[in-house]
Amino acid sequence: MVLERDSDWTGPVLIKTDAHFGGRIDRRLRQRAIDTGQAPDIPLSVTLKDYPILRSIAEVPPKVWDNHGLIVGKFVPEQDEHGYYMRVWVFFGDQERSFRFRANVPNIKSHHIQEREAVAVPQEIHNWRQRLGFDFGKFDYLMLHGEPMLIDTNRTPGTPPDYVSKPDISAGMGILSQGLDSFLNSN
């Protein structure tokens, strides 16, 4: 999915950071270390509020290719006549929550979500979790032509502050917290 300057991909591309949440969390952690007089162990990197979608590799500016904190990837959305979709699987130990989110924009963020439905996680995505050795995390994936495509893995998932106040989200977090027992008992 990650492209190089000379890749033969002819479709649209997405530019994103190599760090979580557009690099903003890493930047905050780096600044916190500096503010408390510690040497930061996180390098200063680029941050992006949005991930640009371009029509082709040819439109990617040279400065993007030269920045090691940015990634250019194939943009292959899961979509239909109702909108764009992203699937999110959050897990901790033996507990999990999995949803398909729908939005009317291709780059789905929490404030764009128009609809959410619980979905089963394909075995191929479970296999990725095992191969990567995740006990706790969040995987973003798509279903394309009936096949799952893993697009992002995250060992430090979070929830937007306004989501925590929603009863069903709060209940889901409670379910995930029960995964601590299985995690502790398996180690």
C-alpha cells in the first residue's frame, strides 16, 4: 500500500504521517518531555491536520518524497452509493469491539461519522493481530471486493472526548477493560 516515487500505481494517492493522529500526539509527548526538563526520545516530525488525496503520484510534491515523516499510499476507498466506509477493530486481551463507520467524505474522522454499525472482524485481520503481536490496539481496515485490506495499526488507540460521554461508547470501553483479566492471566 505504501508507494515510492517510481511506483507504477496509476490511481489516486493519500499523503499521511508516519506517526499516529497526524503526528500531533508525538509532538505533544515530545513537548511534554521538554517542558519537564527531560530529553525527548521522540524526534521532531511533521504534523498534518488532514491527509491530502491527490489524483496520482505525479501530483505528489518532491518535498513530500524527501520527508521521512510522510508516507504516500494508494488511496483505495471502500464506498458505495451511500458514502465512504472505514472499519475499526479495537481489542484488549480477549475483548473487542468492531464497527463500520460511514461518512460522506473519503478521509473519515470521528466528526464526519454519519452512521456506525457493529461488524464481524474477518479472520485475515485476526491473523494480522497475531503476526504483529498486539495484546491491545486498534486496526483500521477496509473491505475491497470482498477482501479485507489492513490500512493502519495502532498500539495507543484513543477515543475523542465527546465520544466518552455517549452511553454505548462508554459501555464498550467497559467491555474492553474486561480484557485486562485475560491479558494478565496469559502472561
